[in-house]
Amino acid sequence: MTRTRTIALASGLAVAAVGALAGCGQPDVTKSRLERAIGPAFANLYVQRADLLGEHGVTVTRIGAAPACDRGGPKVPDVGPGPDWICMIHFIDDHGQPQDGKFEVQVKADATYVAGGPSKLIGQATLTDSHGHDVPNPVFEFDGAFDPDN
């Protein structure tokens, strides 16, 4: 192979590598995107739960849900889809007490997630509403989505 041909081949490979890397961009699933989505989703569903139980005056603002999410522990980057996300959500419960709930979260590549929380804090899969009916507990396990571009 001639020197000119070797240089041309190397230049072509370098351009291809740069093009491939440019297409990678930022990951769609990130800690901050998940936190921005799961906090409000949890708070809205917790308000629904309180309404079902006949506990009026519980608002999204009063709950003040503040999530802190992590993927797979300190040695794993907090990006990408997977079943190994944990979100600790600090909130004020329907009795005015501060709580910290550990939610196991499965995040999918299509910018959706499924979260399941601690029944000790949020109740079982069903609850008895203020009219005596057994109904699904909206915060026991919930789905959500986040903006993959924001």
C-alpha cells in the first residue's frame, strides 16, 4: 500500500469515527429527566389517593415531593434504561408527617417508566375508599413518562 493511499484510508476512518460519535449525543434517560417526571407524577397520584380516602386538603404543593434517583449504585452512571433505578422520594404525607419512600423504578428506552413504592407508606394495591368500596391504590404502582429532549 502506498503512503498516499494509507493516509487517505486513515483520514476516511477518522471522518467515519467522528460521524459515528456525533450521532451518539446525550442519552435520553438521565437522572434529572427521571426526577423531573416522577416527583410530580407521584404527588398528583398521592392527592388522588387522599381524595379516595376522603382526606381533603391534601395538595401537590403540600406534599412537596422531592425525588433523588440513582441507577445501580455509586459505580454505575445515572443514565440509560433499565430495571435498576431507585428513586427516594421525600414527601409530606396526608397526616402532615415527613416521609422518605424508596421506589423501585424500571425505566424504558421509550422514555416511560413503571414505579413501585413501599406499601408501608403508601398502602397496599387496593384500598377501601370513603364509601366503603375496594378500589385500586393509584400510588401502589404507577406508570409515567418523561420528555427525552428536556
